[in-house]
Amino acid sequence: MHAHYARFKTRTEAGQQLATRLKNYANRADVLVLGLPRGGVPVAYEVAKALNVPLDICLVRKLGVPGHKELAMGAIGSGGVRVLNYDVVSWLGISGKTIDEVAARELKELQRRDRVYRGDRPQPDIRDRTVILVDDGIATGSTMRAAIAVLKAQRPAGLIVAVPVAPPQTLQDLSTEVDDVVCLLAPETFYAIGLWYDDFSQTSDAEVCELLAQPTVKNLSSIT
């Protein structure tokens, strides 16, 4: 069954292919590539390397409604950024106290992951930069939406979502929220991201750290 669907051998190959569609962002001092851990990082690494621009991560945690975890009432990102889905909050009459409790819990996990992945490196400054947000694919789009909301709160000059594979409807929905959406494959019958890869084994924390430690910018003098 997999053989029938698979279009990418690995996340690495998918990232290399994705980079060819982003050539106009190459060698630009204002461009930053952000990968969504964990699976988005190997894809983002190839994009950043091919474009000769810096790579970092975009860590987000969805704030789930207590008792309905899958329903997001907002999201938080690194650096204390919090965005709320006011429709959900008001519809369910969720108190500020509840939101704070959930946010505090998710912030602990976000900070733990941030320490694991980033170590001592400072948060990237994305204000006035063109940010290319990369994942290994989008299914429902809820994590990507959370990431977009968190990044927008930091006022980038431009925001581009780039993924190897996603359902057409999700791409259409996201296109209203960002400046551009770049996707290699938009199958009507989508099922799951993993079907479009020969190898979709889980990316480990160690792999994420290793990729983030590799330089993606070759010629520093071209990037001021």
C-alpha cells in the first residue's frame, strides 16, 4: 500500500525538492528558515542549506480545552508568546484561570523541549524578517496554524509556509493566513502524511539537535 502512495524517499529528499521551489529566497540576509520539531527539522535543514540561510526551530504547544484536549483554545510559543482562539474561549466560557493553568503546564513542556533542542542559543529575532516555516507535511493544519499565530505576534516582514505534502483544502485555508504557501504535492485523497514517504520513521531529539548544530550558511560575508 505504501509503495502506491509514496512520493518521497525520506524527509531529506523531500527537503531538497522543496528547496528548488524556494530559490528566490536564496542568499538573502533577511530570510530565516524555521522547522517544526521534530519531523519538520530534517526537511527545514535541507531547505536552509540549499538557500544558504540560517535555520532555527519554531516550538509551539497547543492549549487544549480541559477534558477536550484535541480542541485548541489557543497556543503558546517560545519567548512567552500566547495567542487565544476567542471563539472557543467564549463559546465554552473558559475562565482566565483555566487558560493560565493550561498555559503554565504547556509552557513547562515547551521550555523543556527548547532546552533540549536549542541549548544556550538565543531565540531567533524574527521581527522584520522573511520567515519560511517548514514541516514534513500538514494533515489537519492545527499545529501549523498555532505556529503561524505565534509567529505573526512577533511581526515578521513576511511569512511563507513550505511543506512537501498537504491536502488541498488545508492549503487553501492556510493561504489566507500567510503571504505564500509552497507545497509539492496536494493529493485529494490524503489519508496520512506517512503514506507519502518511503521512510517516515520518527525523527529523534538527537537528530534535531545534530541538524541544528550544523551550519547552513556557507558564505557568511554574503549575509550581513
